[in-house]
Amino acid sequence: MASWRSLAGLVAVAGMVAFPACEDQSTASQGSAPSGQAAAAASASSTAEAPVKDSPERKAARQVCHAGVGAMLAALPEPLTIQIYVSRQSARLSHAADGIAQLLASLESQAKGKVSHEVIDAGSAAGRDGAKAAGLQTVSIAAKDKVKLGYLGMVFRYGATQNVIPLLDPKQLTSVEFWIANKVREVRHRHDATSIRVGVVTGKEEIALTEPSLVPHQGGRPGPNLMAVLNQNVPFYNFADVDLSGEIDSELRALVITQPGRAFSDDELKRIDAYLMKGRSLAIFASAVNVKAQDATMTATVGAQGLDRLLAGYGIELKSAVVLDPATGVRLPVRTQGGGVAQITTPAILQLDHQSGAPAKGQRLDNSFAGFFRLQDLAFPFCSPLAAHPDKQPDARMRVVARSSPEAVTNPAVSQKLGLNEGPSVEGEKAQRDLAIVVEGKLRSAFVEDQSAEARLLVVSSAQFLVNPFARAGNPPPLPPQMKMMGAVGGDAALLTIAAPYTKRYLTATILAFTNVLDWMAADERLIACSALLAPSSPEAERRGGAAAVQ
């Protein structure tokens, strides 16, 4: 099974999936394999079932991704070699490897001689030794009445630097081009001893990227955190703490602000503005809805922590209220004690989906924006309404990229319970509310008159966009070292039951959106289309996914 730090492993930690054994076939699949960029997708779907065809959206994303990867490979200063290790005695593994090889052949044709590849049979003694020496992982191959161990993995060599994809699932190769692109970026950054430095604001009692609130704690031990997932999957990003006690390092390519627990001072806001005025990028994942960890009632204290003063200068109004939307509230299946399935929903955690054919001003999720590119839906927990005032930024482009449904209401009460038991009131004036806004171009300073710079700004008005709100509320508090041997203590069993399907249903897309935003802020957008290949192709199928048991 994959490491829990990986995207696939993250879902596995929630108890949802296991790596399947490959059924061996007596003969390899016959007929010519599809060529070019469709090869890996065809291999992934070439099982006993009928092949799954790409949707028009996924096909378009695949074409853009393929062109972006080819351009990246052509720009490499040094040659890159790629080896595919495969146990040929398994027809499924063999067929998958042939599809990957044809994908690489198509990329080689764009790479201007910078890339070469070879397929190595790991069924031979030399092949097995090579796979083992490279650090590839074995996969079980079911063959009649016994199970063998085989390989399907990739080795990347760039100069003296080596990197691997240790194990590939032949059933899930539609996204293989994404992983190839990431490994090439990683091996080049390691070879060149470079990284893309991103600052993360700390010291504000914020929801940290290191907070273990993605999945329920298991056996009293904290689960993974977003920082670990990023370090595993996009290690070429180097995150640095920024405490705002002094000038922000201008060498940082971008700055991220997560939900603060304490207010920003005027001096701190001015330092953030000064950084942006150096032509950098800023992403804010925060709202006025402050909900503490380990609070099963999900009681919100409403207040913008000073971010409203910063954003007002950029033409974005952050209102101190909670958005409640019964039409888009997340719906998660859980099993009842009687064995049935119940749908758990809450209007305080929104599921915003891209609606084909919807007018631009009514689109709930604009997946033409690089950060949300080709994603079909995303979860937005604990939102506050935004309002765009483009007249304050006449030299920049401002657009709304996420909205509620027209059924949404707002509640400005300073304290309100948003938990499942209380059921927040959804009374009030109904209207569509803006929840995420992008500003690009020549931004005017929020505080200094006649100062401007080419910069990028994203505001996602969702307090817990980057975590699992049910896990964060339901997980027990950290135990002191002397009590850890006691195992799990405390926590809310009902919330943790809901947290597992939330992880499966939403967090992969959340993490993809965040990595897309990083690429957008770093102005490295050629490969954003590749991440769309990881997103669920059928949201309805995901909604019908497994149900957890209610305790």
C-alpha cells in the first residue's frame, strides 16, 4: 500500500481502499495499443470490463497536460532517461507498461532529443536485481492457486540524480502523466539543488499546514497533515515560516495565509502589503468564521481578525458573517446502527460544483481558473461572504471564481453553533454569495498611495478549506507523552465516523486545488492541467461511494 503521505495513501488511511492484487492472464492482450497521449489511459481501462472513455473535459485536460509535459521536457538542460520495470509474466502489468511506454514515446517526439526510455523485464534475474536496487516496491500477482511478487515502477535519471515512482497501480493509470511530470520536476530541482520557496504566515494561532486534521486519529496517534502530503508529492516546494515581526523575505515566490486565531496588527498588514508590492503572489484561505479544534459543537466566533482591512484596499470586501446554503451543503453517506444508510448534511459546509452551461456570473465553481482547473467540485467549510469592488483596482483583472447557490443566507451573529446536533438556522434573505475572488495584474497598494506592482492575489473565504472539518472537530486533543501508551482518549465518535467519508469524497480535490494554486502563484502553470487527471471523473459515482458506520 502507498505511503500515507501520498494522495492515494491519504484515502487509504481513512480505511477506504487497498492496493489490488493483479490477476495473471495466460496470454497478453492482443491487438495494437493506442498511441500517444491516450496510451496510459487505455492501459488503465483495459481490464475485463469495457474500456472507460474520457469525458470531453478530461480529454481536453489530457491534451493540455501532454503538451505542457512535452514543453517541460524539451526545456531540460541535460538528458533525462526513464526506465520502466515490469514483470512480464502478468498480462495486466505488461499491458500497462506498454501503454506507459507509448506515452513516453509520444513525449520523446516533443522533447527534442532530451528524453529516452526503455522497458526492462523485471521477471529476469537481472531485471529483479535492478528493480530492487532502484528501490521499487513489489506488487502481488495472483496466479492460479498462488501469489507471486512482481514489479511495475519507473526510474528517472537526470545527470547523477535518480528518482523513482516505486509502484504503479495498473487500474489507476489515467493520471500517470501527472506523476511523471512531478517526478521530472522533482529530479531536476534535486539535481540543481533548487526549490520554489513559499512563505506561510505563522504566529497567529492559525490553522497550520502541519495540523493533523485531514483524517480521524487512529489508535490515539495523529494522522497525516497537509505539509507531509506536500513534501511527499511536490517536494520541489520549500515552505518557510513567516512570523511578520519584520520585513517579509522578498526571495519568497509566494505567501500563504491560513485561518488566523488572533487578529493582525496594522503593522503586520502593512508588511503583507509591502511584500505583495514587490511583484509577488498572495493566497488567503480564511474567512470570518472562527471554529476551534476539538469542539464537537462547532461553535463559531465571527470576526475577520483584521484581514478585512487588508482586503478592502485591494477591492475585496470580507463581511463578518456565516454563509449557510441548504442547497449546496455537503451530503455524506453513513451507515446507521440498523444497517441502513443515512445522508448527513450541513448548510455550513458547502459543496460547490462546476455547472456546464451556467452563465459566468452565476457559475458556482469556475474551473477555468488555474487553481481550480478542471475540478468538478470542491468543499468550502465555514464561509463568509465576499464582495468584489473592481473600481478600486482599475489596472487589474478581478473575477469571482466560487459562489454559493441563490438559496444561501448569511448570519452575522457574533457566536453561533454550526454543529450537526444544533442545526444552524437558514432563515434570512436568500442570494448568491461570492466566496472566492482572484485579482491579477497591476495591483494598487492597500495602504500606500500611488504604489502598485504586477502581482497575484487569491482569496478563498473558507476557514477550513485545507483541513477536514469533521476530523478537526472530532479528533481528541493531543496527549502528553506519558499518556500516549493509553491509546485513543476522548474525541467525538459520531464526527469521526463522518470524517472518513469526507476524506474520501473531498480531500483529494482540495489538495489538488492547493497545489494548483502554488503553481499559479509561482507562475508555473504549464502543468496545472495534469492535476485534473487525478480528480474524480464522475462526481455522482463518488457521491454513491462507501458509507461509514454510525457508532
